[in-house]
Amino acid sequence: MKAWGKREELPGFAAVSRAAVEGLSRPELLQQAMRTLSSHARADRIGAWLELPYGEEFAGDGAASFHGMVWDRDAGSVPEEWRRLSPEALLPREVLTTGCPVEQEMETGTPMIGPLVGLRRVLWVPVERRGHLQGILLAGSRNWHEVMPRELLEAMAAELALAMGFEDERRTARERLADLGLARRMLAALASAGTINGPAGVTTPRASGWAVDDSADASSNFVVDDLLDRVLGELVDNCTSAGINGAASTGTPINGRGRNASSLGAEFAAIGLVMDKRAAEQRVTADVVPDVEFRWTSGEAIWIDAIESEPSAEIWREAMAMRRVTGDAPHAAWMRQKVGRIVAVPLAVKEKLLGVLVVGLASKEASLEMVERLELRAALAASAIAAWKRKEEEIRHAVWR
């Protein structure tokens, strides 16, 4: 009988694995898991909640929460609010601190809220991957002495963790491929702006596509050409969701499209340009930071205004002074907004400070992986600005000869 029981369980678990391989959505993974658990688990109530997929926002007040579904043996439907689970509010502390399954007896006087209403015995099983809590499974009984289906829930938790891990790895592969495409497209656009000779072998600004300011104060008053504007405009758009949600942007994508698969989904992005040539070569300290003009922006204007003033400006000023990635939470007055962290990456080539990339990220997106993707975009921006400055000098010297 025991062997027959195991053979009945296999199709359900195979359905979860198959759903992951086929690229089904997280709600569809949950549906497969719930079918298996409700069919095989001896419990009066089953719940399954998972972390939101990467790039999706938390609903409501922005508090950390899992989303899922609840099945009850005696009820045709359950309250809609049970689909959302706040780990800190309901889970026993042992689940959060140890990551181990916990059985809980609902003693008289214990507050009964959400999916715990009417239950006398509860089993919590975490869904973990790499030490990170990514979901939770619940089995509950209205009987004090019911044996909880611990082995079944632990097996399903492991299956869901593998499925979510596969989903993450596939997403990472897509992002890396898209990032390579972005870099190739940017570098190709810069390479296309080659030297074009005018009369008498002189390179002319208009023919080359690179603008030059020959005025007396040209050392501190750059003129941005159309190609640089389009390249950096696409970079800031690529950092946000400008191509989808219609957020205002100061740049036009070089390929005529908005957000592509490599978009970071930031709430805002801005590239600031060091306005004084001499300042780019001087030593920058926390007290002496060159003037920066944020010429390329994407996202809500209110955030662009915020980073140009204190205390948010301290973040990118420190990044420029220390020549390293710097991040911090926004000012307390902004904590209710979607941005959970402001990250700044200095733009430098051969010890010359050219500018800074500043983005606003949701808290769950501020990861080491995200920092690496930001550093790629910062390197592309620095290369574009450096190429423009080299071309500017070449043109200036040609005109003076």
C-alpha cells in the first residue's frame, strides 16, 4: 500500500516540475502544487504562498508579503485577503530564524486571524533557496490530534524551490543575453560616428556628427551632440520602464524602441555630466565635488528634482568622491514611495571623472546582481562620453590647424 501511495504522488510533483520547465507563471505553479497537496494531504486547510516574481511590485502599503492561494475542505471559497500573507505577522519566529518546519497548536486565547481561523493544529513549512525565504506552505486541521502531512509538504517545498530556482536562472540568462545586445548596440552606434573629412582634409563638426563649442568658455560649457544624446537617452530609458509605462524621458532610443528585455525596471534613472573639463582631472573629495548637470533622465520628474538637492545629492556626491558604487535609502519623507534605495555609480575612464549614473530601485531589486548590471550601463555611458570628448578634441585641433 505504501508503494502504491508513492506512485500516486508522482504525477502531482511531476506537474510542478513540468510547469517550471514550460515556463508557466508563478500562479500556475501554485495551482499545480495545490492540486497535489489537496489531493494527497490529510488536512482540513492547505495554503501556499510564494514571493512575487522578480520585477513585480508589492501591493498595498509596500510591506513585504507573499501571494498565493488557500484551499479549505469544507468551504467552497475563502476570503480574498487570505491570498496575501505577511510573514512577520503570522509565521512563528522559529520559521523565520531557523528556516525549519514548525508545528503549532492553536491554544485557547491565541489570536485567530486570516487563514488560521477555525484551526486547532497548524504545520508551517518554509520554501527556501540559498538561505532566502521565498514562500511558505500551510497545512491545518480542526482536530487537536490530527497527524500533519509533514513529509508531503517538505517534498513540495523542495519542488517549488527548485522550480523557482530554475525560473531565476532562466531570467538571469535572458538578462545577460539582453545586456550583451545592449552593449553591442551602443558600441556599434559609437563606432558608426567615424571621422569624415571635409575640404582640405579638415574634419568638420557638422560632417562628423560631433558638436563642438569654440566659444571662449568652451572649457566649462560642453555641447552635447545628437548621437551622444540618443545613446545616453536609451541608457536611462533602459534602466526604467519608460517604454511601457510612458514615463517621461529626455532621450530618444537609438533603435527607435523603448524598453527592451534588458530593462532594469528602476523607478527613475539619471546620468549627470561633469561640466568642467579641468574638474574631471582634479582630485575629488567629499567636500569638493565638481558641478554636475543631469542631462539625461527617465522616470518621474519629482525624483529627478530630489536627487539634485540634499540630502539625496549626498549619495551621488559620495560615489563621485570615493570613485565607487554608493547606495542608501531615500530620506524618511520619501519612504512611502516605491523607491527603497538610491544607487549611484561614478562614470570614470583612466582616472578621469566624467559623470555619475543615479537610479532609484525598489527594495527587493537592490541586489548584487543589480549592481553588476548597473556597472555595465555605467561603463557604457563612460565610454560614450569619453569617445565624444576625444572626438571633440580631434575636431578642435583640426579646426585650429
